[in-house]
Amino acid sequence: MSPSHIPISSGAKVVAALRRIGFEHVRTKGDHAKLRKGSRVVIVPLHKELKRGTTVSVLKQAGLTPDELRDLL
């Protein structure tokens, strides 16, 4: 996965995208949101701009590809 293929976005936009595909907001603690879909749990930092490595981690947790995230954003 090339870093240039990872979309840069805010944590709030990523949370909104995940909610559109069925993830439920469980809670927010500090500046991190916890979402769940079935047995998958995703932690998203609520920063203005997520670094590419952080976005890769969120994608792995959610079971998404960069293209799928790009389509949701």
C-alpha cells in the first residue's frame, strides 16, 4: 500500500464514513472515538488531519482498502 494512495482526512470525517457503512459509535474518550461493527472495533483519533500511518491503522482495524475509504469520503 503506497502512502500516496492513502487519503488524508480528519478523524471526524473518517468516523462519519465508518458510520455510513454500519459502524456504531460506542464512546469517545479524550480525543479518540471507539466504533464497533459486529466483532470489529476501530479506534479513530479525532485530529484535524490524520497522518497516513494512522489512517492505515484505522483501515486495517475496519477491514477497508484505501480505495474504499476514498469512495466513502
